[in-house]
Amino acid sequence: MPTRARRWHISWLLLAAATIPLLAVVSLFVGVSEVSLAALLSGQDGGRAAEVLMISRLPRTLALILAGSGMAVCGTIMQMLARNRFVEPSTAGTVESASLGILAVMLLAPGLPMFGKMLVAALFALAGTSLFLAILRRIPLRSVLLVPLVGIMLGGVISAITTFFAYRTDMLQSISAWTTGDFSGVLRGRYELLWIAAGLTLLAYFAAARFTVAGMGEAFATNVGLNYRRIVALGLLIVSMVTAAVVVTVGMVPFIGLIVPNVVSLALGDNLSKSLPWVAILGAGFVLVCDIAGRLILYPYEVPIGTVIGIVGSAFFLFLILRPNARVA
Amino acid sequence: MIELKSVSKQYGDTLVVDGVDLTLPKGGVTSIIGPNGAGKSTLLSMMSRLLPMSTGWIGIDGLDVTKTRGDVLARRLSILRQDNHMTARLTVRDLVAFGRYPYTKDRPTGEDKVHVDRALGFLDLQPLADRFLDELSGGQRQRAFVAMVLCQDTDYALFDEPLNNLDMRHAAGMMRLLRRAADHFNKTIVLVLHDINFASCYSDHIVAMKAGKVAFQGAPDAVMQASVLTEIFNTDMAIHEIAGRKIAVFY
């Protein structure tokens, strides 16, 4: 990339990154409990505003940023590994497998701490996603749309298993409370696992060139001397851990991994060294906006973020499938 | 030197490549010809470690292709396959630049840029350099893939049907370019070609395959014989000498 173009690109990137703190500030001050700058500074309410801020609003805002960027980056990685535009953790059985893992923990080892829960969920997610990739390798897929269909069916089968056992053990309500994406329950001490997701997201950035090469296909990757299996394994590991951390802390947040990477790819292409920072920033921004909207639409009640993103996301998914040159996607 | 020792590839009961012994000398252009299903592409894929062999041994300058580290081999040998279905949305320049991946991995250097610009120039791709691959025609895309392989700058470059999708001007231009890579840059070029007349005009050595075996090999003059080609392709062929070149007529 010519130097001038690169400088432009970096300026825009910084500008976009700067909107995240702005949105975060908005997110800090939106909610049922009144938190205003005046109250914080004067401390008139006996520090109640500060307490709400530190215990609820700040963790929630951080969780939104970390989960949003993490899930968006996961979507990008999966799209490179599956070489398909329509794949993301919720269209490949990853999220459903993580949920099954959580149910398994609740039934078999209810006393396990959050971190343990996450590891088990990650293990299930890893197994589910590997199964998805193995199926893809077995069946010759003529149509790009068949790939997410296979993933959604696999997810359906896995979530049917979850529902069966949850129904038998009277766990349906708690499993649905666990897995519906919702940031309203995020409190200090209950979101910190997401920092692991953040670390892994950063790791993904350092492997960006390798993921791009992997996205060119196994033959190309082998030709330039990349160990294809190893990079697929790394990608699966990152995707599973991040997804598990997000599902355990805030539940399923569908479609971010689909919308954000596709928008970025349309604008900038798939050279991840260049595009991955955009994916992370837009992922965080998109989730922040959707969550703030969810808090305001029915104020003082909240619409869960999963619902808000679900609506925006399905509309976008339809657009992707129906747009004129979807076949070359 | 590329050496193959009793190399076979079997799918179920079908023997696609059947005990091939072959030595390709260093330097020059070698074309592999033969009818559909003769095992040409399979052989090329095995030479470039994209496909495991069922039995046999292949060495590139003595390096066992199945045992040598991927990145070591990637600095000696490059391969372009026939079907390059690319879903990643890359610009031509990005794609070509990945040809430097074996040398600099994630950190491109100034020297890489020189290689990239030269490869783009070789294939007339400068005006298209910032276009995305999905915005190109099939022939333009094919030239971009070839540019990437040239940018990899390996001693051995293997191409499966490099003339795919190219019009006459670009097909002849491509063959001249590969000829030049062999003559001026001491590269060893191995091609799978369907068009035997291109093989006749631009190769130093022709290997004819049939039913998984090497049926005949030699200089173009030796292979471009009516009796030899008729036998290999199961089609009546006449050889004419036009402007000092042997041209097969089978239309």
C-alpha cells in the first residue's frame, strides 16, 4: 500500500477508534438509576451514583466493548477458515455447543467457578466447531449458501440435545436465562472473563497475515509454506475460547460476527492485517449502539441486546443473500 | 533437479499415477502433456507436496518433499494449481505480495515491494493492482495468480494449465514470460499443458503421460511425431513444420 494511502487509512482508523470512548461515555450515563456528572462530582447522594457507575455501568460498558470486538473478530476468523462469507459462531454450531457445555456444567458440576464453566463451554465449542469444519470437508458444497445452512442445522441438532436434557432436568428456564444475550446482568466480578477474550482477540491480530493466507485455501497456504493445520487449530482455539467467554458472561450475541466482518470486507477486502482493527472497532461500536438503543426503546424497561441485534442482523443477513452478486461473495 | 522414484497415487482401486520414475533436470521449460485423466495434475500436485503420495519418493534438489519443512520448500518451489477458487477478497497487489510470505512472513520489507512491482510489471497488471480479484475477468485473475507465483521467486515453479482463460495474446505472452524466466533467471519451469502446440513451441523437454505412466519423453522434436502423438492421444494426428516449428494438426 502506498505510504499516502496508508497514512489516510490510519487516520480514519484512529477517528473510528475515537468514537468508541464517546459511545462508552453515553453507555455509562444511560439507565434507570440516575447517574449524572453533577451527582458524581458533588457526591450529594452519598456516593450512590458512583457505586452504580463502578459496580454496574462500567463493567457493563467494558463487557459490551470486549464482547463486541471479540465476537466480530471471531466471525472474521471463521469466515477465513471456512472460506465462506456466511459463517460465524452462531451459524456454525459454536454457540450452541458452548450452551450445551454450560448445561453439562450445571447438571454435573454446579459448584464449578465461572472460569471452570468457561473452559468446559470452550471445550464443547471447540468440539462443535471442529465437527462443523469436518462436515464441510466431507461434503462437496456447490453453493455458498449451503455452508451456513449446514452450520445452522448442526446448531439446531445440538441445541435440540440441550433442550431435551434441560427439559428432563427442569433446567429450561435457567439455560435460556444463561444463553439469551443480555448485558443488564453484568456486574463487577461477573464479566472479567471477557478480558481473556480480549487477550485472544489481540493474539488473533498478531496472526492476521497467517489467517489471511489460510483464507486463500489450503493449496495456496501450503505453497507459501504455511502450516495450514496449525493455523486452523489456532483459529479454532481462539474462536472457541472467545465464544465460550462471551456465552458464559453475557449469553449469545448473534450476528455480530456476520454483519461487521462483511461490512468491513466489502469496504476494505480481506487482508486481515489491514482490516482486523476495523472489525474490532466496528464490532465494539455496533454492540454499544445496539445496547444503548435497547435501553432507550422501552425506557425504563430494557430490550435484551440479543433481540435488538437479532432483528438488525437477520435483516442484514437477508440483504447479503439477496444482493445482486451474492454468488461471488 | 526434481527426482521421482516409483511414485504412485491410488484412490480406492483406481491407480491414477502408476509407478512413475522421472528425473527433470535443473533449468529450462518442461511440459507434461497427455489425455484427460492421464495423471498429469496429480503428479504435479505430488511434486509440490499438495497431495500425499500412496507410494514412492520425490526429491527437489535432494530434499524429500514430504519431510522438508513447508517454509523451506516454499523458498525453492512454487506451484499454481488449475482451479483457484478464491473466496478471500484481496487486491491484486495484496495477492502478489503474499508471494513474499515465505521470506518475510508477516513483516513485508522494502525489498519485497521491488519484487511485487516487478511481478506486476511482468504480467501487465500495474493498472489493475488495486482492484479486488472478484472485480477481474478470469484471464486477468489467472495472470494475477501467476504474478504471485513469480513473486515467490523460487528456483522451481510448477504451473498446472497456466494458459487457462487466457486469450491468444496473453497465452503467447505467458509462454514467452516463462521462457524468459528459464533463460534469463535460471528458473526451472514445469508445466502441465493441454495445447501440445504450445508445448512444442516453448519447451525444452516434453513428458507425455498416458494412463498414469510416462509413455514417452524427450526433446520437442522427438515427441512431436505423428506416430507418438497418435498413440498417446488415441487420435489421428499429422505433424506439419510451420516456420521452423512442429505443429500438430488434429482438427
